[in-house]
Amino acid sequence: MESYDTFLERLASSSPAPGGGAASAMVSIVASSLNQMVASLTVNKRKYEEYEGEMNSIIEKSKKIDADLRKFMKDDEDAFNEIIKALKMPKNSDEEVKERKDKIVEASKGAIRVPWKIASASREVLELALALARHGNRNAVTDAGCAALFAHSAIEGVLYNVKINLNSVKDEEFAREEKSKMSIFMKDCDGLKSEVLQLVEAAIGDE
């Protein structure tokens, strides 16, 4: 993976890629890093020894999620570039017009699949933040809260990519299925975030 500085420079440039999808994945990586920090601050503490195994598991799971999200950042950029390539295809004949149209639909569906991978990985980050809000070091509970907020924002952001790419897929049934899937998914993620924030607020109030 390129350095953060290089990525941010490219993100700030006039190039349309990397864009919101890759940036959302990066936000989720930051959230996952916070999860690892909270878990690391919990292990080897007598007060939390009953959760030692859970914390070590969270650290290992988070490392795997990080690796996946790094890959998805590149995949998202590649998927966008496939759409650009399709849009640049010639349309000088009926055959070329059809071939171009089919390629745009195919590329757009690819650009929908990758954001879903980012969203699913980010949901895992959100779930781990909930576990940390429940059993992690109380002194770092607000960091678990930040992880949940960041992961949830990453999910909201990356699903915008799904929505915009649906506009290029002239398949009403496919679009309905995707919109229904997004609605169910977001309700689930909203619930997870709410649980984390309730635990964080309760912990802050107890101090």
C-alpha cells in the first residue's frame, strides 16, 4: 500500500480517483486501528483478565480487516477506472454502441461490488467497537466510540458509491434488490452504532 501522504496527495488532486470509496475505506482503517489500540490497552490488565482472550482475538481480527480494506482501496480505484474505460469506448456503429452500453453496465456492477466489500468490512469494525465498548478498558471507552462513529461514517460514505453506480445499471429489479439490501444493512449498522454510543455515554456518566 502506498504511504498515507501519497494517498492524501492523490486524493486532493484533480483526478477523480481515488475518491470517496477509497477514502471511506481509509476512514474504516483508522477506526480499526483505534479498536486495536483499545484492545491493546485492555490486555495484561488484571481488572480485565477475563476478557484477555477476547481482546487478543479482536486484535487479530482487526489486522485481517485492515489488510482487506487496504486491498479494497485499490480495488475501488480500479473499478472506477473500468467505468472510465467503458465510457471512452467508440460508438460509431450500432454494434459499438451496444458493446459500449454493455461494458458500462458490467463496469458499474463491478463498481457496486467493491463498495459492498468495504461496507461489510466496516460493519465488522463496528461490531468489534461494540465488543470493546462492553469489555474494553474503561479509560479508552471513548476511543471505541470514535471507532464506531468512523466505521459508521465509512459505511454511509461508501454506500453513496453503490447508489450513484446504480444509475448506470438499467436493470430495475437489480436496483430494487440493491436498495432493499442497503436499507436493511443500514438499519443494522445504525443499531450497532447506537448500542456503542449508549455504552460510551453510560461509561462517561459513571466516571
